[in-house]
Amino acid sequence: MLTILKTLCETSAAPGNEGAIAKLIAEEVRPYVDEVYTDALGNLIAHKKGTGKKLMFAAHMDEIGLVATCYGEKGQVYVAALGGVTPQTALYQRVRFSGGAEGVLVPDGKLDDIAKNLSLQKMYVDLGAKNEEDAKAKVALGETGVFGGCFALQGDCVISKALDNRSGCAALIYGLQQAKRNVNDLYYVFTVSEELGLRGAKAAAVSIAPDYAVALDVTPTGDVSSTNKRAVSLGEGVAVKIMDRSFIAHPIIKDRMVELCEKHSIPHQLEVLEMGGTDAGAIHLTCGGVPSGCISIPVRYVHTPGEMISAKDLQNAGELAKLLIEEGIE
């Protein structure tokens, strides 16, 4: 699973620009399903036919990023956020645009003067451009970019940009590839624009009209001093979501996941998140209501180029997805 995770993390996919990673995932899953297609918004949907109720899995392909909004006469490229970009963590990070140009996000003025009120409006991407015309030749208006951050495996720890949510994608790919059978009629949806408000998941759910849904995503840990207190820790097992700001997990789904973890001795922990949301938050409100849950992979330093997960937690997430596929939800 780590091999495909590395490939996914190193593929750029800002919200609205997920085509390259969708193509990559399609090739990975095609031999294991009955059909693969892309909907009007760009969601990648893989269908494995079954005789039971419809079960929709969702893992978002996009990552936080930037979009070029205008230029400065000295070659500055000004940008806006695509998703939850925090100026303090983005400052001086490398930015790679979809056309291939790279630069550094820097303060527009002396840092001491703007540090207290730092915002993206007071920053720009330095491409090393000589002037405005040179910058325009390198990056087009509206072109998207993502942050740099190489993939590293150190013991049990994986460090990379875009683990939110390439880890969820990798776990879902693993589950569908390893499953030997399926009870439910399965839809594996790799969604677009989750970072902009769960947009792709909502459209896909309305089209599929599932009976049940399970999202796969990351969840922040509470085991380092820089975070709020939470019960989730790195390396302690896959997290079964109870709730976040976007939804409360339905007992049918939550209890089934806990049951499977206990039955098959999968290390797991329960998650209550006071912030954020997942694709399940959009799906559960469609089609008159869809009982939904979430398989969560604990992550440190979410929405930074140095996100960190446990390889064991990732493996456990993939195993739980596999068991849900094989043993189903009735």
C-alpha cells in the first residue's frame, strides 16, 4: 500500500484539477470492478456489482492548494487559497503550479511589519520572474498550484504533503483490490473538490442514491502539544468516527465497523472531532437521508506540507475497508 500511496502523494491534484490522479487511480482499480467512469464534475466512480443494498465508499482525491489571481509589476504572482490554507504554515513553502512552474510563497513586504496580521493577501509567489510579462509567461491567470513536500518513510511514520487525503484513497484502493467477494452493490467514489466544501461527494451521492455510505479520510490527532486535546493518537489503530462538525455517524455504520474490528482483532480507536468534516457530511443529507460513517486515518500536522501518519494505522484502515466490502452491511 505504501508504494501506491507514494505515487498518489507525488501527483498534484488541487481542487478542480484532479484529472491526473483520477487517471492514475482508474488504472489501479479497473481490473477489480465491473465498470469505471467519470461523472460530470470529475468524480471517478468504480462500480462492483452485487445483489445487496447499495454501499457507497468515498475518498477525496484533491489536496489544499492555491490559484493565481493577479500579477505585480516586479513579477509577483498573487494567489488565493483553495481549501484550508493557513498563512503561518504556508509561508516560505515551495509552490508547484500545474503548468510546471515552481516558486516560493513569501511575504509582500517586511515580515516584521505584517506578521501580526499575516494573510494570503499580504503574500505572493516568487517565481524568480524578471517582471509582470515574465510571470505571466510562466503561470497563467487561474492556474492552480500545490505545495511541495517530498514523501518519506521513517520507521512506522510516513511524512508527506497530501496525506489528506491520498491515504484515504490508498486504503480504499487496497480494500477493493484485496477483497475476495462482496455482499453489497458497491460504488467506490474518488471525489473532487472536497476541500472546497464536499462538492463532488454530494453530486455523486445524488446520482448513485446509495442505501449506505462510508467515507475514508484523515483525522487530526491529539497526541502532540500543538493540537487540541483529542482521544485519537498516531499508531494506536484506525479511527472509527463518532462525529465531526459535518455529521454524526449513523449507529448502523459505526457499530458495524466496531464489530468488524473486534471480530478480526483490528486495532481501532473512536473519534470525536470538534471541527472539520468529510464527504460523509454531504452524502448523508442526500436522497432523503443516507446512513453514513467514516473510516479515519490519524494524522499529525494536517493541511501542512509535512503531514504525518502511521503506516500501521493506514494498513488497518485498508483492512477495515476490505472487511466492509467482503462482509457487507445489510
